[in-house]
Amino acid sequence: MKVIPVLFILFLLIGCSLPTESMRTGDKVIDQAKQKVESYIRNNYENINKITFSNDTSDPMGGLMIRETVNDKVDFSASVDPKELSVQSLGETKGFPEVKEECKEKICDY
């Protein structure tokens, strides 16, 4: 009978120490995601001169969030699927460059 409480405590300790999704997202995946986001921005938006990345990739929903500054002026964040490395959504601040004409109806390849 003493085995059950010990197993229960062991189960809790193991469960609490398992890596979360953000902990499993390694530097290589983050670098690849940043490259994909940069390609997405350069191929879909006008007048992109400079992109600066933030080191904060945390996402409250457990995914991967890439935060950047474009042309040293405006910020945005991109939610990226860490498995497919595809841009899921984009949050832009005021003054973000306009979408290229050919990319308004559909997302241009990136």
C-alpha cells in the first residue's frame, strides 16, 4: 500500500520536469524560423531595408513567436509553426510597410 503514494509522487515529479514546447524549440529551429520570417517579410512587403530580430521568442500559447523591427522604425511579431516553419500570423505596429500589390490577393512565396 505504501507503493501507491510513492508512485504518485514520482509521477508528479516526472510530469513537472518534462520539457515544454518552448524548451524543446532549439536554437537551430529559432534561426530557421527567423530566416523564414525574414523571407516572408521581404517577399510580401514593400521597402524593406533592414530587419532586426529580438531574442525574445516566447509565445503565451506555447508556440514560437519571432519579434522584429523593420527599417529601425516599426515593430512586428510573427507566430511561426515550429514544425512546419511557416508563418501563421503577423502582428504589425502602425507605420508598417505596405503589402506588395502582387501579394494582396495571395501570400507570395517565401
